[in-house]
Amino acid sequence: MRCGVSPTSSGQIGRGFGPARGRTGGATRLHAGVDFVAARNERIRAPWPGTCVLVASDDVRRGPLDGYGNAVVVHSPDLGVYWLFAHMAGRPWVVEGERIDTGRVLGQVGSSNNGKFAGMGAHLHLETATRPWPQGYGRSSIDPVGVFERIGLTVERPARARPRLVEGGDCDLVPLRGFGLVHLAEGPDAGGGYEPPEEAFTDEYKVSPVVEALPSIVGVTGVALAVMVIGTLFTRRD
């Protein structure tokens, strides 16, 4: 049986689930998800199959996912979990009602936030909950790390590097509803809606210029190779 996949290629984590200092208000409050550090426009993959049940737009103010920008919610009924993928660059690549397979590209990493958080850097904010959105922020939210463990993913914590989500564990698909939630304890309603942690506005979430340029480098390289192949074919015909 195939296990889950990391939503980003590196799996690097900037901020996990739990208390975090918000930049806008300055108060310590619940961060009801995991922030993945990734280059802008990197593709976001679905960790587990399900159905797309909600697509939110950055153009809409005071929508059902206000502050999350371009976002997608996927329901995985076999886990009893709803996944929220937020801050996408541009519109999501899936539509409501679409069946989502493991590894399906949902969209691209960005910093969309419905115009609420000026200066926020690109990253993927991912939440998991036992009830569908929209809902009060943090209400029914559970630590995504526990969900990852159920689908065969684990978090490595190197001494001098960011934590990283890696693949290769065993899948244990016991539904989360009714399961003994230890490190998956439900977060209280933080009140006041979503607010990114202060790291999202600093260099903490930035990736190296080389990684940032990779999509462009790959694109240019692909075009160059195609031109070379076509040129070779025409040369042989002559």
C-alpha cells in the first residue's frame, strides 16, 4: 500500500503547531497548522487522497477562509480529516468536487492572504481539522504532524537545520475520530481569526536564491534541450 507524500519537495518546516507570537497583534496565540518553507511557485502536492470540498480566492474579502488567500480544503474520510492548504500563488489547480489522488498538484506556493498581511513571505500554511471549514480559527484543529504519522511520514529534527518532513514510514490508517489524541490534542478557539507567526514576515522563511531560481532554470533548460533535439533532426534530414 502506498503511503503519503510530503506536500513540498524539501519538506522543510518553519513553524509547527502550537503557541506562536503573531506579528500583527504581537500576542502569543495558537498557530493551528504547520508552515512549510519553500520557493515561491513551487508545486504543492496532496499528501493523501480525498475530495476537494472548498476552494477559496484571494480576490474575495471576508470570505469563508479570510486571511488564507488562494486556498484549498480536501476531505479524506478514511482518516476523518480535512486538510487546508493556504497562501497559494495564483488560483488553485483543482475545483470543488474533484477527486484528489495522492501526489496531485493542488497549486503553487505563494503569499496570498486576502490583503490582510502586508510583507508576508511565501510559504505553505497547512492545517488539519476534524470538522469542515469555515469554522472559528483553531476550533477542531489538530496537529498535522500526528496526521502525517498515520500516513507514513515523520518529522526529522536535525541539530543545526530546520525540521523536515520525510517519507518512508509505515502507514497506520486508524481514523482520527475517536482515536486517543495525545500529541493531536484539539486547539482552543484562538479568537479573532487567522494570524501568521512573526517568522513569516522575516528572512526566517526565505530560501536560497538558487532554490528560488530553480523553476526558471528548469524551464529554460527544457526549452534549450528541445531546440537542440529539433535542430538535430533537421540536420539529419539534410
